[in-house]
Amino acid sequence: MTTITIPKNLIKNDDLIVLPRKEYERLARFWTNAEPISKNIKKAVENGFQEIAEGKFLTSKQVKNALGL
């Protein structure tokens, strides 16, 4: 069994993630092929998260009722 020592400066702020190589390669392929996000889309997503945090959203049930479904 191989033992490794991980420097404390790598793990003090949750900066270290250990993944099996196959999972790492799968994620690398995914992000290599992903389309870049435009500034407008990024801002819209950030605004959406902010609205959710502030409670400014409708549930699916509320949307159905509003649409009369």
C-alpha cells in the first residue's frame, strides 16, 4: 500500500478533491466539449439564484394555478 502526504495548505480551505481517474477523465471530456456561457446568460443565472435566495419564485403548483391547468 502506498502512503502519500498531503500538504496542509492544500486542504485547509476544502481545496482538495480526490477522484478516481475514470471520473476525472469523464469530467474533463464533458467540460472540454461544453459550450462557453455568455456574460448575459451568466448574469441571468446569478440573478435567478439571488431571487431564489430572497424567496422571489413560484412553485410549480403556483404556476399551474396561474395558468389554469
